[in-house]
Amino acid sequence: MSYTNFVKTAEAQVLVGTPDVLFIDCSFALNDKEWGRNEYEKSHIPGALYADLDKDLSGTIISGVTGRHPLPEKGDLKAKFAAWGITPTTQVIAYDAGAGFMAAARLWWLLKWAGHEQVAVLDGGKKVWREKGFPLESGVVTPKAGTFTAQFNDALLATAEEVMKATEKHGSCVIDSRTADRYAGQNETIDPVAGHIPEAISRPFNANITPEGIVAEQKAVRGYFAADFAKEDVIFYCGSGVTAAFNVLLSAYAGYSLPKLYAGSWSEWITDPERPVAVGA
């Protein structure tokens, strides 16, 4: 069976050690950039590789131009996926310490962008995996290189200019995936400017995560985004293009066509003082 959005821990645990199935640990913390790798070395799903949000899943930051997590160059990303042994038949299962928003969904989106369909995020991540008593191991896994075939789909991307036009166009839908307080311009501790893109609506990335740390039922998620996908140009953004990928993943899980991602997001938007900023709920 091929998994293309989420995979339950019970389904994933029987795939450990299966040929052509690759687990990748994407655990990351913005306030401690070595935490994820350290946690991986302490315990990870058997056979899993580690992907670092800054070093593996992001490109070079250009001050005053890019956001905090710009997309990797296509050639670099293709080489990275090949080095990890991802081939056209590989089922990738990305996970992180929790529900998938830091930064398993980022890897999921990058692989989708590169044209690889067989990629899913582990629902509940390592937290639920551990709670279920499924096996973990320590140490570092060395990947076996393969041949990755890339067919990048840039239709999944939106530029700042396209976002600006969408906010000015009746019937478009630009969605801010950050928490409601950051959308409103409150408690901004990450980016130097608080607020949101004018006309954007708030759809926090964590609104569809249950108290148990798994995603809500498909029907509930579909209803959550129903009014948004009734519009034309659906574009998601967040602070730096990471948690917005989780909302894109939720959209796919709910059965909607993949919307666009403004990968530069708020941290790129505010590099140009000419771009408008709104505050408040």
C-alpha cells in the first residue's frame, strides 16, 4: 500500500525494516537547533535517517531578501534525496517529535514539490510511537545512496508578488497558518515585525491536532477548510514556510487538491518595507 499524506503508527510499525521503506526523523526546535539531532541519536525509529531543518531542508539565507527557511536549490535537494537513497519506488515516512509540523511536513512538501508521491507523515510522530511501545534505537544510521528522479512542480509555489495580487483579487484566499496571537501581531518573539499580510485569514496549523497529539478526523479537517477551498487561489503561508506545509498536508489529507505555498512566508514578506502589514484579529 502506498501512503501519500498521513500514516498511522500501527500501520507504519509493521513496515520497519521493509525494503523500499525509508523512515526519516525531522525533529527540530527553533530555540535549540541541535536538539533534534541529539534526540535522534538518543532514540529514533529503527533504520531512520535524520534530516535537519536548517541544514538539509532549507537553503541559504540571504539577509534582507529571503525568509528564515528558504527553499533549497533544486539541484542540492535532488542530490540530498539521492544520497538518502530515495528512488522512484521508495515509500518515505517522515516524522518528528510530535504531530509533524516541526518539520516532517516540510520534508513531505519538498518531496511532493520534487515529484515524489510516495511520502507520508507519521501521525503523532515519535511521541505516539513511543506511547504505543513500538521499537526505538540509538545511534546514527548511514544512508545507502540511490538515484532520485526529480520532476519539480513549481505550480505548488507562490511568490510574494502572487500573494500580493491574490489579496487584491476578489475570490482569492490567502491563509496564515501561524497561531492566532502571532497572526494578530501579539506575542511576536521570532520575527522583527509583528502582524500579518492584509486580507489573509487565520487558520492556525495546530487547530486540527487532538489532545492526544494526532490529527483530527478527515471529515472534521475537510469542514475546517471548506469555505477556503470554495475560493479560487488558495495560498498558505506561516512564519518561514514550515508550519504552513503542515496545513498543506492537512488539505491533502482532507481530499483537497494541493494548494500553493508561499514558502518565503512572513519572514520574507517583511524584508520589503513596501509590502503592507496588518495587525489585529
